[in-house]
Amino acid sequence: MSYKIIEIAALICILLALGGCKSETDTIQEKTVSCTRDVFAMDTYMDMTAYGENAEKSLDDAENRILQLESELSATSETSEIWKIDHSNGNNVKMSDDTAEVIDQTLKMCEKTYGCLDITVYPVLKEWGFTTGDYKIPDKTKINKLLNNVGYSKVKTDSNNIQLANDVQIDLGAVAKGYTGDKILDIMRSYEVESAIVNLGGNVQTLGKKPDGSDWKVAVRDPFHPETDMCVLEIADKAVITSGNYERFFIGEDGRRYCHIIDPFDGYPADNGYVSVTVIGSSGIICDALSTAVFVAGLDKASKIMKDFTDYDFIVVSEDEKIYYTDGISEHLKNVSSMPAEVIQID
């Protein structure tokens, strides 16, 4: 059996290219120190740019924080906390504050998204080969058996303690980068950095505006032509996070595309009418969670989730090559693709 795997590392490109630490002159003729940092972690390339007197110190701490969170939250590293939890055989496990916080926030999002986000789908994801690279279309009987152990309600937490039901395993891949981005911006704020942008493998988060007082410009990729941009957003103090079926997928012998976002209701890669979902809002972890949940929900169920998160904006692209976006982002979005775009009618 042969398969073709195609991976696109970045969903979003930043329309800004900077390197090292340097002084810049902004529009009001004041010197601004800018520093950049590149990191490879969480199986992706990341870059961060901060402006201000303490920019370099903030990036030192941010890099250390990324590596710390990677060591705690990876489902595939045998030294991580998640690995320990997944191999606890039903026993109680004491978690670090970070792991407890991200699991608590994510379980709340699982509930708020009506189970469209579910961190216990990990065994099904493994069966499809997305964690190992051994891609295959599993036997339906095997999928149904694994689904017996899927359900976020099977995860029990009490403060920093967690207990999984037997044969249940969790994966925080849908939220880890969003949570990490939130923590990075917290570090920058603690150093009184007022202007920064971070790109964690396509998850873009901004702190304040650009040093010259203008909004950041962030481009969202065209899911049908990932080498080109679909639209450009002007944002400040927001995260822009996308989930799509073109990030990681394989083509089966049946000629169909199977993406890495698993529908927890049937155990198959989500195929519900959307090819990409972008979420814009103040919290990285919530944007991350919502992008996956709305992608899984698809055309028929997404509006129910969107109505519950009116403080967040959404850009969804349908299989028939149409862009839909919420009204809150309409004045900050420029469509640079050939696809028609219109405001989502949420009912």
C-alpha cells in the first residue's frame, strides 16, 4: 500500500522580515530596539520579534519557556508529563501547574464546543498514522473499537491531579501552541515590552501595535494554493490561528485526501464542508481550540459554536471555494484571492 504525504509547515505568513537585534527609527524619529529569535520546537519552526529596551531579555525567557512547555506537553516524548499521564493505567497522576492549567482550559473548551474538540481522540489519530508517519486507512471495526475510549468526560481532574479511564489517552496538539503563545506574551508584558509579534509554526499572536502605531499585517494562506495568500488582516493585540486540511494529510489508494484533524464522532478525518478555519481573538489557546472545533463542526454545526463566542472572529473557506467571515473583522480584512468573500450569516 502506498501513500503520498504532503505537509505545509506554515498556515500564515507574517508580512514582516527582521533579524537579530538592531535600532530602528520610527515615524516619530525615536530609536526603537528590535530583537528577533528563531526556535525549532513542538515539531515546527517558530520566530519571535519584540521591540523595546528589554526585548532581548524577554526573548531569552520566551525561548526557555517554549522549550519547557514542549518538554511537558508533548504526547510523543517519553519524558513528558502527557506521556506519563497516557501510560498511567488508570492511576492518579500529579501534574505541574502548566499541565494542569492547559488541560483545565482545554476540557472547558471541549464542553463549550459540544465535543467537536476532544483531547481523547489521540488513539484514533495514532491509528491513522499521523503520529508516526505510517499512514493508513484503518479498518472501520478497529476505529469503532477505539471510539469506545474517546470522550473528554473520561478525563477526571481535581486541582493538579488527573486520572484517565483505562485505555484513554490525551493529546494537547490542538491547543499547545496557542497556550504557549499566551505565555510568551505574558513574559513580554512582564518586561514592559509593548510591541511584539510571534509566529509559532503558523499560529500568529501580536502584542500591541507596531512601534509606529499602525496595525500588524498578517496574511492567511489560500488553502487551495498554499504557496499564495488568501487575505490580509490588520490586527493589534490579537491572535490569528488557522486549522486546515492542507497542513498535514495523505492521499489514500482510493484517491481521497485524509487530513490530520480527526472527527471525534466518527473517528475519520474531518470532512464536513470546510477546507480551512481561521480564528481571530485575544486568547491564543481559545483561538487554537476554536479553529479545530469549527473545522470539525463544518457547515451544518459551526454557527452554533460561533454564536457562543461573539468576542472572536472567524474566517472559513468552504469546499466550493468561497470565503465567509464574521462581520467584526470586515473592516480589517482584504481579500487578495480570486475567491468570492461574504459575511457569515449566523442563525
